[in-house]
Amino acid sequence: MLSHRHTMTPEEPQSDDGFGQRVQRAVTALPDAPLALRRAAIALWPTSAQPQPLRDAAAAALRQVTALLSFDSWAAPALAGGMRSRRSPTRHMLFSAMGRDIDLRITPSAEAFSLAGQILGPDEGGSIEVAATTAGALHQAQLDALGEFRIDGVPAGTYRLTLRLGTDQIVLPPLEVGPGA
């Protein structure tokens, strides 16, 4: 049997503001549910996860950055006359992106060229892809423990270099490989 103080009595209709204040008092008076019960309640509804390839593509697109060229040995004017004024057959370039420096050297080798370089930064590993801007050659190499790479047999042409470093992807501006670069 209920005592007098627990009986329910009809109330007068309240205004929206009065009802809101009453709800606010009731909410602040209630303690939070225990963490384990909240987690169990959340776990009752399955989450709709995106398909893995779609998630990977979205992550790659968000982390793709174009590197900036900060030094090109062939772009620098000759500092002295005579022998020193001739351009070296090896082209040395330095790019920067996302806290990394990309040291790249292009050297003539027989009928083609060698691309060698090193990624200086916070990476534990990765790969480099060299793709012709026109349909054609695709070269790939893994970075070694020091962040170095070497790709031989690259014919003259215009290429796009893409570095994949962990979850980051760094794209170098289109690169001319060859004597007329």
C-alpha cells in the first residue's frame, strides 16, 4: 500500500518554460549510469563501418600533399667562369613536404637515367613510385632503413614521383628527366 506522500495527483498544465525547468531539475538530480552499463547500451546498436577500400581511399586523399622544390642545381646560375661554369651531368634537387626533406639526384646512365635519393624525416619505411605523365613506364622501389632509394633505367621524359610513407602520400611536381630538362 502506498503512503500519502507517494500518491500521484493530477497537475495543472505547465508552460513550455515551466516544463523545461522541471525536466532540467530532474536531469541534474539523477546520477550518471555506470560506465559499464553505458558501454553495453552503446554496443547494442551495430555501427555501420565504411568498406575498407573506401576508407583507405578517403584517408589517402586527405593526406596527399604536393612537395615544394627548394633547390635545383640546374636552375642555379653559374657562380664562376671556365670549368666551374659548366652544368654538372648530375642534377641535384631538394624538395620539402610535411616535415620531410626529399633529396633527389638524377644521373645519366648509358641510354637512360638513374634516380637516387633519400627521404629525411620521421619515417620508418615506405616506397616511391615513378610514373610517366603519358602512358608508359612505371618504376617502383622500396625505401631502405636509411630512407634511401635508387631506380635505374628511367628513359628521358616527364614523370610524376609519388612517395608513400606510412599513411602519408607526397607527390612531387612533374619532373623532367633528361638532358633538355
